Amino acid sequence: MSFFALLALAFAMSADAFAASLGKGASLQHPRIPNALKTGLIFGTVEGLTPIIGWLIGTAGAVFIEQWDHWVAFTLLSGLGLHMIINSLKDDGEEGESSSSMTQHAIGATIFTAIGTSIDAMTVGVSLAFVSVNIVLAAVLIGLATATMVTIGTLAGHRLGRYIGNKAEIFGGVTLIIVGASILYTHLS
């Protein structure tokens, strides 16, 4: 997998965390840089660790599905991308309430939110076990992209949260589908 594809994957993986951070920023009256950085570091660390866990799981199972690995990667990434797009198009009435209740200032709530938004990164980690990729580089890029996007989202959320949140998740979903399709295309051609 090329560096550009890994970079696109990293920013796609940060889309749902970015959307959550916009919600957190929207709930804060005056977000401060140290708080935004702390939130970004928590999200980035969790989001960077989960692909490694998924990669380990995928590596253990790779022997059993080696002939179909590119189809598995394509299916997982495309399914996750579609899931992100569908979730972003759902009515925000219910989601907005749970987002604001989970994005309190407490570190525990921030960690739980980070874990919730990083489950998809574990799925990506599983799919990365089936392609030639440096998992450490992928995890670092995903973690850095997420930390950056969450910090920006937390700071900008009180101004932009209502306008950008869903669009960021749609973009992330489309990007995952494109990455999955490129993996399939590379293996089939």
C-alpha cells in the first residue's frame, strides 16, 4: 500500500472522531487549546492502537483466508465506509443528545467516546493484515491524523459543528470505499 493510500486511510479513519470532536466543541462555550490538545491526544492514542490490535487479529486468521484476502479487505473497508455514510445521513435528533451527554469534560467520557469512534480502526487493522503494509507506519499516521483532526474539531466545534459534522463522516466513508476498491483492483490486475 502506497504512502498516499495510507495517508488517505488515516484521514478517513479520523472522520468520525472529527465529527465527535465537533460535537464536543459545540458543547463548550470557550474551548481552550490545552483541553483541545488533551482531547486530541486521547483520541489519537486510542485510534492509533486499535488498528494494531485488528492487524494482530487479522494476521492470526490470514492463513485461513489467504486466497480471498483482497476480497476480505475490500468488503471490510467498503462495508465500513457505507456504514459511516449511512450513519451520517441518519436524523441527528437522537444522536445529538447522546453526543452531548458523552462529550463532557470528564476524561473517562472522552476515553469512552474515543473507543467508540475507533472500533472502525480495528476493522481497518484486520483488513490491513491481508495487504502489504507497514502497520506501525499506518497506526502512527492514523493516530496523528486523528489527534490533529480532533484538536481542530474541538476548537472549531462551537462555530462549525452544526455545518460540517455529517459531511466529514460522508467524506471518510467515501474515502474508505475508494481505498478498499484500490486494494481489490491492485490484487486483481
